[in-house]
Amino acid sequence: MATKTKNPAQRLLVIDDHPMMRNGLAQLIDSEGDLKVTAQADNAGQAIDLVAKQKFDLVLCDISLPDKNGLELIKDIRALRPELPILVVSMHDEMIYAERVLRAGGRGYIMKQEGGEKFIRAIRQVLSGQIFVSDKMSSRILEIFSGGAKKNDDSPVSRLSDREFEVFQLIGHGKGTRDIAGQLHLSVKTVEVHRANIKEKLNLQTATELVRFAVRWADSEGDK
């Protein structure tokens, strides 16, 4: 009688700068038996190195990382491994980020306060080739991607491009133009152009108004 071979566990990479979050996710995932966290990263640079060297079936990625915005990391991973699905696990409001994640190439978005059962369901759904977002977000995403809803219906911040949004977040964290240029590897002139575009899109007149708006927004988001 032929013995039944057990399928190897699907391999996951967890990217988050909080060790407790990474370890908690790893314990939850590994308890499933057919899923296994085979590597962890606490920053984007380390994550890219792992993706280049190892084979994974799914990446779990936070949006807020110390060295790069998660949206840009998604694009980098997609450029390196176009077939590798990415599920974002974040503390940030999905109404602001989920659409950006999908446009960047991610396959799903789940907020960190969700329970373990929903995490596993999201993971399995993305591994099966589907997209995962909350029920509330699902209908909105369908409307947006089918052209039935305008991107700027809810917040003027949604009018910003991903790069402008990244600059806006850093302004909200108190970063000056030179600091932003250094962190994003851009010229000071490019950052100044982004700041001007942000002011125009948010209907702000001065640099002081922009800083105040960005700081208030970051505070309201609990952004780090």
C-alpha cells in the first residue's frame, strides 16, 4: 500500500519592526500545521535581501517601517518577485491605505486589531489567489476600480500620489525638507516640488499650514 506523502507547509515571510508582533504572528501561523513562518524581517532592506535569497509563498508586511514606506517596499518586492503575493497587516485605517496597497500590487489588507481566526482566513484567501479586504472595504474597492466612485470622496489626502503621501507623512512626523530628501533618497528640489503639489491638492496656502495639517493628520492616525 502506497504511503500518502504530506504536502510541505507553505512558507511565509513576516515583515514588522515590532518583535512581539512578528513573534505573535509566527506562533499563530505555525500552529496551523500547513503554514510556516520561515523568516522574519524588521526593516525593508532586510526583507528585500530575504526575498532575493529565499523562496516564499506569501509575504506579510506592515506599512510603517523604519527605513522605507511599506507601499514602496511592496513595489520593490513585486519588481523582484512578481508572482509573490503580499498581504499587508497594519494598525492604520484601511479606508486610507487599502486602495493604495492594492494599486501598489498587494493582494490584501487586514488591520492588526482583528482576531486570529480572521488573520488565518485572510492568509488562506490570499494564498488561494484571491484578494482580501474587510466586508466594509470590499464594496468600496470594487466601486473605485470599476470607476464608480471617486478616489477623493472621503479625504483630500487620498488625492495625493503614493510618493506625495510618503512626503506628507514625514512632514507630519516633524521632518524638514533636507531630512525627507535624505530619507527618501531624493534631491531637495524634488521634495520641494512634492511639497508644492501637496499644498495645491490639499488647498493649503503656506508651508506653515501644510505642517500643521500634516501633524494633525499624523496624530489622528496614531502614525508613528
